Amino acid sequence: MLIGQLGRALQEELFSRLAEQGHPQVRPRHGTVLAVLPASGARATELAQRSGQHKQIVGVIVDELERLGYVRREADPADRRAKLIVPTETGLDEIDKARAILAQIERRHHQKLGDDAYRTFKATFEHITRSQRAWRHP
């Protein structure tokens, strides 16, 4: 499907450029957590909800990111029994660079298409995304 091809091509460019910018160990699966991780941290259950992944999968990804030095676990000040997943300096650097790369990619496509075509594309893509997310609850 065309959307899948776009997603794979975007991932390929993003993670290739991240590797060039000092983050060669980061993989697309790590991006599912890093993309939704606030600088202040979040519980694994929140990350699972935000990313659409099962909590167990998020736990495995967080373990990998912790080993790589991108996140650390801290006691949640609101509930000492719970743990917050917090980005490290390295994690924050990766998050900032990923956002910047994605913004550059978006600007490049905007420039290639022009204002009108890009606005139409973006509105259509957002509509399709919302419609697809609602498939269970028409």
C-alpha cells in the first residue's frame, strides 16, 4: 500500500540521518517510545497508550533504550511505587534531532509540491488517518 511505502521510506531516511548525527544504535522500534516520551518522563502505561503498543512491548523497548543510555527509570514523585521513564541527555538529543529531521523532510515535500497541493495533501492524509483510526467505531 502506498502509505506503507511512504512510512518505510520516511523511516529509512530518518534513521539513516540519525545514525549520521550520532545515534547509530537507534532503531525504528525505539522510535515508537522516543516519539511519545515527554522530557519530564512518563510511566510505561502512558507510553503504551500514546504509542499504541502493548505495555509488555514498551517494557522491552524501554529495557533496550536504558541499556543504550537513552532513558533511565526514576521513582514517580506522585507514587513512589511507580517508575517514570525519563530521557537522558542522549535521549533528549535524539528526540530533538529526530524532530528536526522530520521537520526538514516535511519542508522539503512542501517545497516540492507548493502551498496549495501540500495543504490539500496534508488535509487528505489527516482525514484518511482519522478515518482509519475510527474503523472499530464507525
